[in-house]
Amino acid sequence: MSSTPVTTPPRRPSLQVPPHPQWPALSAAETHALKTRIAAMLAAQGAVLVAHYYTDGNLQSLAEETGGCVADSLEMARFGATSEARTLVVCGVRFMGETAKILNPEKRVLMPDLKATCSLDEGCPADAFAGFCDAHPDHTVVVYANTSARVKARADWVVTSSIALPIVTHLKAQGQKVLWAPDKHLGHYIERRTGADMLLWDAACAVHEEFKSFALEQVRRLHPLAAVLVHPEAPDEVVDQADVVGSTTQLIRAVVDMPNQEFIVATDEGIFWKMHQLAPHKTLIAAPTAGAGATCESCAHCPWMAMNALQSLERVLLDQDQEVQIEEAVRAAAVTPIQRMLDFARTNA
Ligand code: SF4
């Protein structure tokens, strides 16, 4: 089916950001018992956990204790492709499960909740995106990992935040113009850093967009020795105040490697679990968000990542009902731009 050509990116559809799921509080003994039951089920099912840094700390610790991995989306993709497990249980949001399935069609990929989406993914519908691409055939299509399998299938390259800069720098050196989707903030950051000729889709992360520059200035005055760490999905005015702008992995490394004792962190608070684990004596301060009434409940924690909990993980291992399925033609088309990124990462590490 041919799509309607468009020359400018359509406005992203408004997205209903859900409230955070309210999981019943567990005592330490209940948490231990639940983790023990899940570990036994993982072993019995030949399954391994692949968890993102933004998920609950209990999931991250369980993943490490049971031979799985805790990582950013690039490392999650790499781990899934090298793991010998028959089943990958991806704790994160749907595009991460889809990426695991795209790279591992022979494996079963489960998620605690398939409804865990991402505002960037939702903000880039495949048909509208195809029309935008059709209108700009002279551009190389680069999409962020936070997209659906159908959008990836239309791309020349898939990138994660940890590798987007070197790949766009590489494309610019080849004289290529870039059509970028979906995150306008990350796209604009890369455009400023590389000077590449980029057309930007209009979508944003509902969590990172809530970080506010004025409030951040006030927090910096209260903590003048703190280093400011910002994920590039945040708006320009927040990025401009950063000492370090980087992917989740790069921000975690900054906490470990920098001499500062205090850090103001502008990304999802789930990342604090890994930062505390690697640098327990350092102080982490959550960067301020917009306050009550903002679109994403202003808590610096992704409501879709919060759908991942020990309880939902146990349920899917019992019910086996949240399996990622992708039409084979879409999967086969989407694997090429992802593999291109993984090959680039291997040869340019
Ligand atoms: S934090 Fe933002 S980019 Fe990450 S999954 Fe949530 S909505 Fe998507």
C-alpha cells in the first residue's frame, strides 16, 4: 500500500500518559520469597532476564543474580543475540522486546506486560512515518531504537543514544543527509554536535521532556559542587546546563569516574539503582521536573517502565501469555538496520 507523501513531519499524536501502576508493597521476606520462586522458574524454563536500567531495582538485582543482564538498549540487544537461553524475558518497554525478537527469531521473547509502550514509539506511527520518508528519498533514514518494528523496517540505520553521535558523524563524513526520528530533542542535540544536515520528526519522551531548566538552575545553586548529568532526550535548555550529556551507560560511568561527590541526574530515576551499586558513597540528586499536573506525573520515572515489577514478572512466567510476536516480513526488513548498528559498534568500539 502506498503512503501519502508529506514534506514536513506530522505533529505527533497526543498520547494519554497512564498513571503509574500501584504494586502492593512487599516485606523484605516476601520480596526474597518472590525472587526465589522467579529464579526457579527461570531455570526450569531455560529463560534469562534482560533488564533495562530504568526498571525496578529488584528486577535489576534478580537479573544479575540469575545470569541475565542489566544494560542500556544497545547492550540489551547485544546480550540477547549472544545468550544461549531458549527464552529471553525482557524487562523494559515493548520496543526492547521487539528488538530482541527481531534479532532472535528462533527464541521465545516474553515481557512482564506487552502494554508497556514508550511515548517516542507511540509518537511515530509507521504509516505516517513512511509518508515522511517517501517525501525525502534523498535522505538516509536513521531511527532511534525507541520505535516499532514497522518503523525500523523502513529505516537504513537504527541507533541507540550511546551510538547515535558516531553513526551520524560517519554519515555526515560520507556527505549524506539524515532523516531522523522520532525524538526531536535527541535529534536536535545530535544535529548541534555533528553539524549534519538533519530533518527531524516531531516526538519527545514524556519523561525527559518534563525536566525543567529554571528549576535545575536553582538546584545547581544549592549544590554548586555537583556535576550535572543529562540524557540527551531532555530539552536543549536542560542539556545546555550539563557537565555530561550521554546515554544511560555513559551517565553511570560518569558517576563512577568523575571526582565529584554529588551528582544532579536528569534521566529516569530507575538508573539510581546501578549508580548506587557502582558508587555507593556518592550522593545522587534527582533533577527537578515540572511539578504536579504535568503530563508525565512529574516524577522522573517512566510509567511504562514501572509496569515491570516482580509481580508482573512472576505472572508472565506462570501464564506465558505476554509473548512478543512480529510478522516475519517486517522482522526480516527490520533486522538489517539493527545489524548495521551492531556491526558499526563492533568495528568502531
Ligand atoms: S523513559 Fe521516555 S524514552 Fe524511555 S521508555 Fe519511557 S517514554 Fe520511552
